[in-house]
Amino acid sequence: MSPSDHHFATLTSAHQQAPEKSCVAEPSSEVPLPDTSHNPGAIVADRQQDLLQWQERKILAAKRASRSELSVSRGDWQKHGYAKTGICSQAGIRDTVSRIDSRRMSYESFVELYEKPRIPVVITGLQESWKAQQLWNQADLSRRFANHKFKVGADDDGYAVRLKLKHFLGYLQDAKHMQDDSPMYIFDGTFGDRDGSKDLLGDYSIPEWFREDLMRLAGDRRRPPYRWIVMGPARSGSGLHVDPLATSAWNALISGHKRWALFPPGTQRHHVLPKLPGLEREAVSWFTHVYPLTQREDWPTAKPIDIIQGPGETVYVPGGWWHTVLNLDLTIAVTHNYASTANFPKVWKHTSKGRPKMSAKWLSVLKQQRPDLASVVSKLASFGDDQSGTSSSSSSSSASSSSSSSSSSSSSSSSDEDDDEANSRKKHAADSTDADPSNSKRRKLHCRI
């Protein structure tokens, strides 16, 4: 037998004598391996833990993007301890605004008594038929829009920071984030233009008193952002600002409570936004540091109008009024800015200067559909200016963009108030893919977290 034949025979004999091995490992008497096949709960728990870790990465990325001046790792989001100060208590707050029932007042009376003289008012009875009254709660919104991304702030370049609704709701319920001084909140001005959220438009209707909305004549592509869905926890809100282009606004609250402070047109910026140590742009900071000064006898200007807005109430804010809004608990609301016949002269003055291309298009349509207002434009041009005394600050905004939406903003400012979001539709048109929280490069398009 050759050496090769002898080797082959040896291998064959060994193979025949060896017992057949099982595909399953024999149990060990030393360290048993976990048998997950008989413990599906462990698999589910592991998967849930992975999802929570991923959610936390998204939340932290949104925080860093929307408020780069705050260090997440050092605890800057909670450094002031506002959650422990009772700033959201309603005790001792006097509501000093008038309230009217829309079912007992005509539109014509509203225009004469409030819109023309530019007087803020709280209106009841405007939301009774809305489906939003039943559908805009955490459970139903999560069921419908869990994976849709809503704007919760803006980065340093003014681009939107977005977070999936399921991650935002997780943020609200996470004890690690509940102590944030000025929490992130949804302030989304493109919800009605995006496939994933435009169904929200069917849940409410623009109240009859505000349907004139003259800027729609300029076309949806040219008009600035004008509608926002707003959702935020206690201490989030909008910093003190004046809405852009002298537009008026209505804010309809579905659930929760909001605290407002308003100052009339002509109020000097340095009076209501003094340079104080510790004063930041967020509403909670303003109510902590500045509001107490407004109640002193030596306060140098008009005292604010105070409002505690409750569910089912709509706040009317005339153009030119400074206002800041603090959420006292979890709130869900929708708000629109608009131009009407009553405020058209002031809106035209600001728009023609700030948005000349849009104004040209707007005027061409006004000549066809509202020749009476086109004639107002001609008269204003002949005078060279509107002498109605609109505050020069009425088109400015001191709120920044972020979420907490810092208005359009970071954690608590506001986007309807900041012209930084004026180009949001153009930026949204080229939406980028999800941002990697570990990627240090600045996104060129929307910062979608």
C-alpha cells in the first residue's frame, strides 16, 4: 500500500468510528449560554433599549443644533433651575384683557371695536366645530404622525432643525430632560406644505373673522410663512418680539395654558428688552428677569396686558404689538398671521420695503381683484410714506429661531416672529436626508435630526 493509500484508509477509518456531531452545542456544566429562544422578553427589552438609545442621540443632536451656545454635556440646558422656581404658576397673575364670545358679536363689530383700533382681545366660540378638538392630543397625533419630522428649532445658519414626533414625545416624557430651563418645542411653519403633515389642515378651519388673508393674493410661493402648528411643554414659548411686516395674528389653543404679556405699538425696544445680567432671549428668562420690573412704579413705559389663555380660546394680536408667550403646561395650538383691509396700509408699507418682488406681484393681483386697495397703494405712494405712526420696530423680531423653537427657534423663541424663516419654503424644497448626529460638518440644507 502506498503512503497515500495508507493515509486515506486511516482517515476513512477514523471517520467511520467517530460519533455523529449534533448541530446544537452540548450544554456546558460551567457557564451556560443565555437561551433567548425561550426568553422572547429579553429580545424585546434589548430592542427597546436600542430604540431608546437611538432616540436619545436624536434628541441630543437636536439640542446641540438648535442652541449651540449651550453645552449638553455640562448641563447648560438646566443651569438656571427654572423648573424649580414656580415660574409657571398662575397664582397672583391678573388677566387684564377683554374677552368676547364670537357667537354674540358680529364680524363688523369685531372690526370696529378691535381690529381697526388695534386692541388685543381673547375670543371664545371659534373652535367648537374643529376636529382638532378631539384629534390633537399626544395619543392621536402620535398614531398619525409618529415618523413625521416637525421643526423644533433652527441652527446657527437659520436652517430648520427637525425631529420625528415620536422622538419629540419621548423627549417630553424623559425625566432627564424634564428639568430643561426652556425646553424644545414644535413650532412648524411648513406643516401644511409637506406630505407627511398636511392632513392637519383638515382638522381646523380659519375662523370667519380672519379669512380675508390678503397676502394669499401674492401666491403661496411668494408669500412669507404664515401658519404654524405649535406644541410645547411648560417653560417653552416665544421670546418678546413683534410679528413681521406689521401683520396681525390669531392663536387658537387646543389644550393647555399659555401666559401672554403684550405691549402697544410705539413701545421702545430698550424699555422692554433692557440689558440685564442673565437675561436671555427665551420667554422664561424674560418673565423671570423683566416682568417683575414692569410691575414697579418706576417702570418707564406702558404696563403689559396680561393674558392667561385656556383651551378653546383664541388670542387676537394686532400688528405692531410686542408680545411674549410662555407655556404653563403642555400646550397644543395653531396660529396664523394675516393681512386684512383694516391693517393693509401698514402691512403694505413694510412689505413694499422688505419684499419688493413679492409686493410687485401682490399689487398686480390687487389691481384686478381689490382695486380699492390698489388705490390705497397709490395714495400711500403719493404721500411717500404712511403717516399712521406705526412703530419702526414693528417689523423687527427679538425672538430667535429654535426649538424650543426659539421662534423658528431653539427652545423657546418663535418662528412666526422671525423673518429668518421667510425663506423656509425654498430651503425645504431641497430637503436633505437624515443628519448623522456624529457628523460634525454643517448641513447645507435643512438640519433634519
